Amino acid sequence: MNRRPDMDAHFAEKRRQYVRKKKSKTKGILLALMCIAIAVVWTFIGVAIYQLSKFNDPVVDTATGTEDVSPVSTTEAPIETTTAPNNQTLVTVERAQVTRGSLILVSELVDRAFDFEQEEELVTLYGNKSKSYKISSTAIKLNRETFDAVEAMFNAYKAETGNGDYQITQAHRTLEEQTSIYDSYKETYGEEQGTMLAARPGYSEHHSGYAFDMNVYAGGQGYSLGTAHEVNPIYGWIYDHADEYGFVVRYPEGKTAVTGITNEPWHFRYVGKGHASYMKEHDLVLEEYVALLYKYPHDGEHLEFEYDGVKYEVSFVMFGKDVDSIDIYVNADKTYIFSGENSDGVIITQIS
């Protein structure tokens, strides 16, 4: 068949249209593939961001009501594990801490016996103490924290007054020693009175190493601390300054119904600086102070006060049944101290 010139031109145009369509279709396919690839990449990025946010966000433990972050494996308490947003540090509190620390409440009245499984370092005062005070026996011991505070307090007393007549007469006691004292008091004063004058074995603060009894020994004669200031007003110094070193009069007059122990003006207990001053200012014994702290859960409002230029923030975390450890946040810029209350939870003190 003879082709006309206009037909050749027509076929040429068709071929050009075909090529354009082919190229257009190819470009469309490439563009679609690029869109799919971009969508896949952004999907992976979105999933990664979501997973990261889930890893960092606190999760509420329904059993304890506390916040939990990534899984933490610890064997001791407290252990710092990571730093969270807002300058908060995640730490783990172990249940073993419940029966340890300077705020543990040892009392027969509320059925809180001392946990003898604790392994506290005890310091024998004889051969280790300064010359700013006396001891009545070479066997007297205190735990390390209390011993250091005793040294600081009596050294300050000696520097201020030049006097060194305070004498520690009783400190740490074993179960056997407390049993002997308890039986002796009941035999001497009768069952009812004796049990009010001496704690039942296992329920004495002296087991903890945080408590001590004292008197005044001057001129070869001993004076009860409660009346020694009548001999010389200088001996009243301890009542004015003990809280500055972390000590309180544990069984004051007028608190027998709360403590179960009659007035003992010679019995001092270490609870730590700040705590001691707050208790003194608000006329609280340890039972009342611990009860107050129950009102300040760690995940809520904290008890805040200031003493001697130092800010204290105190809270409480409760251990649920069968819970062995709890992860909590503390302020990374503050020093934190854990102490159990010897029953259900741990008191957290943050200092700045």
C-alpha cells in the first residue's frame, strides 16, 4: 500500500504521543514508589518515637500507687538508676529499709519490735570517744551515726562551757541485757509499775543503738540529769541544744499516754538534724511525728520546713502487701536520706 505523506505524519505524531504517555506513566510509577517509600520511612520513625516515649513515661503501679520507669534490677537500697525529666532522679527503695534508719519507731505500745536481723556497725565509746564527756562503763556502744553526733554535741558543749561532766550511763543493749533490766524492774517495783519503767525485751530503743541515757558526774558524785541543773544551771545546756545535733528527749513529761513510758529526762534519742528541731518546736514525740508524716505521701504534697538555713522536704512511701521494692523519683539537686518507720513504709528526707 502506498503511504501518503499526511499518513506518515499522522503515525509519527501517534508515536510521539505514545512515547509521551510511556514517559508519563513511568514518571507516575516512580512518583508513586517514592511516596510509598517516604510513607514507610515516616511510619518507622513514628513507631520509634512512640516506643521511646512509652519507655520514658512513668507507669503507675496499681498495686503500690507508685510510679515506675524502665525495669530496674537492684539488690541494695537505695540505688540511683537514671535521671528522669525535670531534674528528677529515679531511685529504688527496698523493703528491707523499713526496719532501718534513724526514724524507726521501736515501741511496745504500738507493737513495733526491733528487728535484730539488722547488721548495724557499733562503736565502742571507750578508746574512741573524745575527752569532752564521760562514760560509766567500757562496754558502752552506739551505732556509728549516733556516735558521730554525740561527739559533735559534747565537743561543742565543752568548747562553749569548758565543762565535761556529762556522762553516758547506758546505750546499746542486747536482748539478754534488756531482759535482765526488765525482770529487775518488775521485781523491784511490781508488775504494773515495772513495765512502765522499762521496755519489754525486744521493744527497747536501746537495741537500735540510736538511744542513750546520761547523768552528770562531778566531784566524785553522780546527779540525775533531770535535777542536775538545780546543782549548776550549766547542766541544762543539753535541753537547749540537743536538737541542733539531731537528738530529742524521747520520753518527756506529759507524753506517757502516747509513748507508754513515764517521764525520762535522761533518755535521748537520735532522729537526725531537722527532724529533731521540728519535733521540739511542735512538741512532738516520735510516735506523733511518724503519724504526721503518714499524711505526706511521696506522690503528693510533702512536709516542708527550714532549719538553720537548710531546707527539708519530707514524705512517706507505703509498701503494699508482697511488694519487695518501689521505684520513686527524688530531686537530683538535693541530698536524700531514707529511714524506715519499722512497720509499713519508708520516710524520704530531701535536703537542700
